[in-house]
Amino acid sequence: MVFMPSESHAAGAGAPERRSAQRVPCVGAVIRDDAGRLLLVRRARPPAAGRWSLPGGRVEAGESSQQALAREVAEETGLVVRVGRHVGSVERPGPAGVVYAIRDHECEVTGGVLRAGDDASDARWCDADAIARLPLTDLLLESLTEWHVL
């Protein structure tokens, strides 16, 4: 819930008006290779263009979270995945008061060839040392650590 003072409250009369922020459902993929490295993509577009994050994106109308995640991974990385268990959730502020509600899931690669595409300018497998040196999206390292992914 976002607190938005009404005009009457701003003038000193009446109680504050409360309005919900627009929540945008999103998904992210926690994908590991056989060596235990984590797949990250460098974002090609805002928000956080040039920073590294998990593959993922918005859930489109009519899609389940699993369908959206499989589509986003294929678009951004060229990989085909089987979506697994929910790992964790975060909320991130977006433009104009939007809140991105992101649900991250473990995924298993079942096909495809790794290549960057769509919203990703690069895609690579990263061990913990490499992850520590990359410019990551806000709170990614903290979230992955909290969820025992790293």
C-alpha cells in the first residue's frame, strides 16, 4: 500500500487517502550449470541497463508464471528450461510508482544453446567469485544469499 495524501489532507482537512501502487507481476530464473555456476544476463534496457541479473521479465496477460518464465529465459538466453520450485520473491520500485513483484524459481536447462537475446546484451555462467565482481542489479546479491542460492 502506498500512502498518497489527498488534496483535502494536504490542505489540513480530512484523513489521508490510501491508494495501491500498480503491481506488475514478473518472474526470474535461478539456473545452474553442471559446474554449479549461476546463469546471469546483462540487462540491455532500463531499468538497470548494463547491470547483471537473473534472466526473467514480466508475466504477460493470460500466461502462468511458469509459462512466462520459460518464454523469458528462451528469449533472453536461447535456453529451454523446465520451471521448478519457487525460491524467493522480491518487490522493486519502477517508474511512475509501479512496483515490480518478482517471483524467482529454480529452472533446469533441457535444451537450447546459450546466447544473449531480446532484453539481454550478454549472458554467461558465473561462479561466486565472478558474481562478486560484476555490477549487479540492486539487492540481487543480498536476495540470492538470503535464499541460500549463493
